Amino acid sequence: MPEIRVERHEILDPRKRQFIDQIVPTLTLMRASRVRGTGVTVTAGSHRVAPGSVFQMTYLSIQAGSAELWWALTKTGTLAPGQINGTVDIGYLQGRGVENRSGKVDEPVHSLGPGTFQLRLLQLGSARWAGVAFEGVEL
């Protein structure tokens, strides 16, 4: 079940010439997959972005228990102006470890429009386990 947090930010209101609170609801989605064997492809996490909304991914973490992990962020579904379907990002972990990417609502790791995006672990090589975690804000 997704966890919903509220982040508090102050923005300048030019009419009042003072800072006011801006409340941004944050939808936190965490997914993890444990995979055994080699040459396996799995969808470790996905999220459907509602029509008229944009998902600002503020955190992405890919973990590998051992060597050789390819991963991809793909998107399918509704096309909005400036949005694409297909592979949005692809990466490779050469050895055991974690790749973390952090951003902010106004500087996201990825900005995804309407449709469904998936984080896929591709051709796991010799990885005994792998996992994915991501979070963001749907505006």
C-alpha cells in the first residue's frame, strides 16, 4: 500500500510580498523484488499516472546483490505533448551495490506524463537478488 506524506515548502507570493506555505502531497511507492537465477527479466515496480497528471520522480534506487544487472524505466499509454512511450532510461550495474538518484519536485530524476511506467530488471546476469525503490509526487 502506498504511503502518503505531505511535504511543506515556502514560496514567495508576489501579491502579498511574503512567503506562504505550499503543501505538496507526496505519494511514496516502494517496490522490491528478490530474484534467483540468471537471464531473468522482471517488472520490479510500476505506477499508473492519471490523465492530466504528471509524476515527478524524486528518488530512484536500484540494488544488486552481485554482478551484472541491467535495468530499464519504460512508459506506455497515453501520450501528452512532449511525452514519449518506450524506454525512458536504461542503466547497468557492473558489480554488487546500489545506484541512487535523488531530485526534488522542481528538479525531478524523471518527469513522467499520463500512462503506466515500469521499472524492469533485465537479464540479471549473475545477480542473486535485485531490488528497486522509487518515490515521487503526482501533480
